[in-house]
Amino acid sequence: MVMAAAMMAACVPAALAQAGDPAAQTIDGLDAGLIATMKAAGGVATRARIITPAVDRAFDLPLMTRLSVGPAWTSFSAAEQNGVVTAFRAMTISQYAHNFDGYSGEKFTLAGAVETRGGDKLVRTTLTGPGTNEALNYRLREVGAPGSGQWKIIDVYYRNAISQLATRRSDFAGVVAKGGAAALIGHLNQLAANPK
């Protein structure tokens, strides 16, 4: 009994340390926004209004956009880059509003320790609920002065392996090759209008 109590006491500070990690706090904020979105009455537009602030706080959308486009990014003008980022943001919000569309008691939990990988952090979560047990893992990078900046998501991994960034880079490459930034903006707007 004494040994069990000692082991539990040792585990509590570790759990609190994980919860206090700034990267984990970013994900907690996103998860709370997703749950609020799932609970919202109304259609996609209502859910989009609810999830937008959480997406803007949690994601480094300009960096995600640049990384998703790849080397072609440097050939875009500043106005084209801004247009692509705006369209990428709209697509991201639309997809979250579309995919998190109903609540049946689901919850997000931190799955394991926050891992440091080079200058980035990996936060693993699990979404559970009736008929749902989905791993959603996030790669975050600090934005701002080291040690005092904000940790923001730069990639999402589904089922522990599928990188959203790599999938998008593959999808966007052909579009950019055929029509440059204008074609990519059109493609992103189409994805926002018809989310999957």
C-alpha cells in the first residue's frame, strides 16, 4: 500500500508537468475549441465561426502554407503568397467545421509525454467517444523569442503516421506546376467550399 501511494505521488508531478508544457497547452486550447464546435447547434457556418479563433491561436498557418507549397513558394510574389495563406486558412477552418460536426460525449486526452524533436515538440492526443478511438498527433514549433514565444502547430499526423503536410505538398505540387499561385488559390477555395 505504501509502495502504491509512493508510485502515485511520483506520477502526479510528471502528469502536471506535461499539462503545464506550453506545447500541450496549445493543443488543449485547440481541443477545447473542437469540442465547442462539435457541441454547437447550427450548420457549417456557425461551426466555422466557433472554431476560427482556436485555429488562429493554435496553428502557424503562414509556415504551414509555405511548407505545403514547397520550393515553388519563393517564385510567388508577396501578394500571391498572402493570397495563398488566406485561402489556406479558409480551407483549414472549413475542414475543421465540416469534420467536427456533432457531439456524442467525445473527449480528447493527452497520450503520453510531450516529446522534443530537435527544435520542435510532438504532442500526442487521442479522440475517444462512441465508436471513435482516433490518434491525432501534432508537431509544434515555437514562434517568437526562444523560451518566451508561443508554440504553434506546423503539422498534424493522423493514425500516428499520415502527415497532413506531406499529403498537402503532394496535392499542391501538380496544381502549382500547371497554374502557379492563382491555380493554387482556386484549388484551396474549392477545398474550402467542398471540404472533406
